[in-house]
Amino acid sequence: MKYEKEVSRRRTFAIISHPDAGKTTLTEKLLLFGGAIQTAGAVKSNKIKKHATSDFMEIERQRGISVATSVMTFEYKDNLINLLDTPGHKDFAEDTYRTLTAVDSVILVIDSVNGVEDQTRRLVEVCRMRDTPIIVFVNKMDRDGKNRFDLMEEVENELKLSLHPMTFPINSGKDFKGVYNLFDKTLCLFTASTKADDEDTIDIADLSDEVLDAKVGERDANTLREDVELIEGVYGDLNVADYLAGKICPVFFGSAVNNFGVKEMLDTFIQVAPRPLCRQTSAREVCPDEDKFSGFVFKIHANLDPKHRDRIAFMRVCSGRFERNKYYHHVRMDKDVRFSNPYSFLARSKDVIEDAYPGDVIGLFDTGNFKIGDTLTEGENFFYTGIPTFSPEIFKELVNKDPMKTKQLEKGVQQLTDEGVAQLFTQFGGNRKIIGCVGDLQFEVIQYRLLHEYGAACEFRTLPYYKACWLTSKDPNKLGEFLRFKQQNSGEDKDGNPIYLAQSEWFLNTEISNNPDIQFHFTNEVNK
Ligand code: G4P
């Protein structure tokens, strides 16, 4: 229990949302509360504006900027908070999914006007895979949004989340008057402001207090009384254990741009959000307060300067204490490595750190030794598990344009896929190399980087696949037979796992029902 004090004050989380719901704005307000930044507008959005989507260099440049804000660390009321940023662009969704494996909880931002959107659904699915505790922030209450009860129902039904309101709004849009805090029994009156800590909070003994009528008007006061009676009857007190188990999501209403409702959420967050927890590895469960250090790589960010093929590997510290210049065991490569310049990420700059504790994320300079899921320990052999890979959605054949550079091309493709930029499959019967990505943009990124970093020219030929499924079966003969029979549509991933490349949903469903002894998986796990 050497590191108990450090572990118990850490909260590591990510904010997730559909683009434009207000993730960047909320991040900025949280940093203002934490004193990590002084002025509004200091956090650059890593969101890529719609009209710039064809210009991937611009996107990569912005992603470069976003390395600095990949992890934002700040102190708030004696807690050390690590906020992990996630890319806003859907073509980089896999980066976001992997980042979610490195956090202990998330805050989900929902736009009160648009309600549940596409990206929200997918992100929540990923959270559900690990039962990650979720706090919901319903944003933009200053705009005419959906009815608050309808909105809660939409979130509950569409995202299959059970909500528990912690604050409740009085109207929305131009009639928005504030929120009632069901937990503290206080009334927070809405004032449009962007500064930290200037909310107008009023203590009211109970809802029958006439101060309420005086502040919000009799009609709205009565509506609030009815709403709260209904809510308290249905929900009761928050069961923190259910929240920690990912079964119940506390909900807050507010307006990030006006810094309204944010402090209530942050104050509750530090009280209830989980500290770093024990995590499963291939050998055993490893707990944060163990003496010995261990951690895993969940994201790799390349330096886009072609002269330096160096990268930054993001490592989540899971147990013990990480120290600068100490040798650690790189389990997959079975070799000892040390780092003289490990980074910690602050809102504005990257600082070299001396040590780090569970919950922290450190940036390690890498020249090609790391791939996603790699684990460092003090000698023990295990891998952190539960890091998912998802079926890509776009498939293209990689065509070598310069046979003299075959080796460079292969090396480049290996390294880029280690980074998690894309997935590589080799088709049986012909050995075609197939690159699978979640978004079209990555193909441009890959082509550019192969040429500029590895000197290898390539082309892509579109393939008519719809999904890649990983195959498993208790009966190796049945699986072997299927793969032989379906040569044109099967292959293996980089680690030699068999896959089926489905041309359409219809083909996939047919194969699933024709082959009951074979399991088709849409996700695969690194370090299974
Ligand atoms: P994202 O990171 O989730 O993509 O969203 P971001 O914070 O960039 O917010 C998207 C837009 O929504 C921004 O406007 C932002 O100002 C606005 N916004 C955020 N919170 C609120 C809120 O509580 N109320 C209202 N009315 N708007 C909000 P923009 O016009 O795209 O950018 P900007 O010109 O304001 O920077």
C-alpha cells in the first residue's frame, strides 16, 4: 500500500460526445476550474471542421497540436485529475475507442437540441464493453432543446442507459432559469457568463420556500415542484455502487459555454468517480497499489516530420511507480528498456517527468519498439487485456508501385499498422495485402506516410467488402474446411488470426446461419 495516497487522489477520465455537442467547451471550463488555464479560448479544438475534411495534412497538423492536449492534468480540491482527450473526427474513432481503455470513467456530453447522435451510440457501446462508469452532461440548455423528460427517455431507450438526475432544469432556451440541485437541495440561477466560479447559488430550505417563487416566478416554481416530486419518487437517492458498476448514470443539465452547471458536475465527479482500479492481465489481476510498476500502451502518435521517424507512445500507468531512467521489461520483445525523457502532458506544454503513479498517462519516445497493447513491467511476464480492435469499414488492396522498394513498403505497413492507423489482412489464395480502415482519410494518411517516411510508393484498389469478422471455433477441422472453401473471402490478420471478409450483410448472415460451429466476431482483442 506504498502508493495508496497517490492512487486514491487520482481520477482519470475522458469526455466523449458526438462532434459539436460541446466537448471542447466543457474541457476548457474544467481546466479553468482546475487553474490549468487562465482564459477562455486557450484550448484548441481538435475537431476538424467539415469543409476541411479533404485536406488530411491540415488534419494531421491539427492532430499534432492535439498531442499537447492529449492528456490534461490538473488539481482540483486535492484531487489530481487526468483528462484524456479523444479525437473528434469519426475517421479517427479507433483512437478514441482505445483511449477509453485507458480511463476509469467517462463524461458523456449530449446536445439538448440534437439528443442522441450517431457517434454517441458507438462510444457508449465501447464504454459498455468494460462497464465504464458514465456521468451524463446535457449541454446547451440555453437553447430551445427537447423537452427534458423526452430527452431523458431518448437517452435511456436509445443508449440503454439508466439515468439518475442530479440536477434538474427550469425550462430551456431563452426561458432557461437555472437548475435545481437534487443532491444539495440548492437552486442555481442561470446567468450567461464564461468565467469560473460565478454561479448564483441560492440555498432553499425546501421546495415550498417562497424564495423559489420570488426568483423564478410562481408558474415555473410550481412546475419545478411537480418535476422534482416525480423525479424523487422514481429515482430516490443515487446508489454510488450502481454508478461504479456502470449500471446507473448520474445526469447533470447545464450550458458549458456559459460555464453553467459545470461546477456541480465536477464537485460530484470528484466525490463519486472511481480512483484507478485493479485491471485484468493475461496472468492475473494487477492492482494499482502494488509495489511494482506496470503499464500498457494504448495509443501511438507519429511525428509527421519525415526526417524523424520517431513516435510518442502513450502509456497508462496501472500499478506501482514509474521512474525516469529506470529499466523496465518490455514483455512482448523480452528486453529491458528505459526512458530518459518521459513526458507528462499538461494543458499547454510537455514536461519531462521524474515519476508517475497509477492513473497517470506518460508519453514515451519511441523509434518503433512499441505497438498498441504493449506492456511494461518490472520483470513479470503478463499483458494487459481488454484492448479492442474493431472490424474496419472500408477495405482496399495495397498495390506496390515500385518493386525496388518492396522491403520499405512492408516495413512501413508493419509499423503503421502497429500504431493502429489501420489494419492489415492477408488474403488466402493469392496473398493479396488488404488494408482496412474506419474512414477514408486514413488511406490518404497511409499513402502519404509510406512515401515520405519510407520512400515507398503505393496505390489502393477499392475492394467490395463490408466487414471483416474474426473467426473462432472449437472444431479446428470445421474452421479449416470453411477457410479452404471460402478462400476468396478469407485471410488472416497481422497476428495470424483467421478472418472472414464479408461482401454484404446478407452474405455474412448466410454464412453465420450455415456455419453454426464457427463464431463470427466483430471485434478482436489485442493480447487475448
Ligand atoms: P465539440 O468539441 O464537442 O465538437 O464541440 P465544441 O465544444 O467545439 O462546441 C461546438 C459549438 O457549440 C461551439 O460553437 C460552441 O461554442 C457551442 N456550445 C458549446 N456549449 C454550448 C452551450 O452550452 N450553449 C450554446 N448555445 N452553445 C454551446 P461554434 O459556433 O461551432 O464555435 P465557436 O465559434 O463558438 O468557437
